[in-house]
Amino acid sequence: MVTRKFAIAKQLGGKKVITDKGETIGRLSDIEIDEMNGDLETFVIELNKESSFARGIAKGSDTVSVPFKAVSAVSDVVVVEESTLQ
């Protein structure tokens, strides 16, 4: 079962991340997983410095962490609720 979870995580790496309002903020860089139960906890997003929204939240960082509960959809892109990035 653990192997399956890591396979899914590998498939998600590098996916484009957009807000629920449609703005591209970057790409999925890493996923933090609870080692005890295997639950997804946090998505780490490498920010696209060209995005006006990303520039506003970057505060000198190249990445932002988003709790998994803020992810509303995963398909060709990862959609996160913009309100969680404020």
C-alpha cells in the first residue's frame, strides 16, 4: 500500500498549481506525508515569480506550503483555495 502512495506522489510532482480563481501560482515541488498513517499533509509549491499573485505571497521565499485540505482538485493541474494562501 505504501508503494502505491509514493507512486501517486511521483505522478503529482511538477504539476501546475492554480488558485480556485484561475491564477497560476507555480508548480508542485514536494508533498509532505504523515509518516505514521500515510496521510497527505502539505503541498509545497515552487512559486512562479512572474505571477502577480505569487509575488504578493512570496515574501522573499521561492516556495509556499499549502495544507492538503486546501486542495480542491487534482487533475491536469492542482487547484488550491486562494483564501488559504493569504
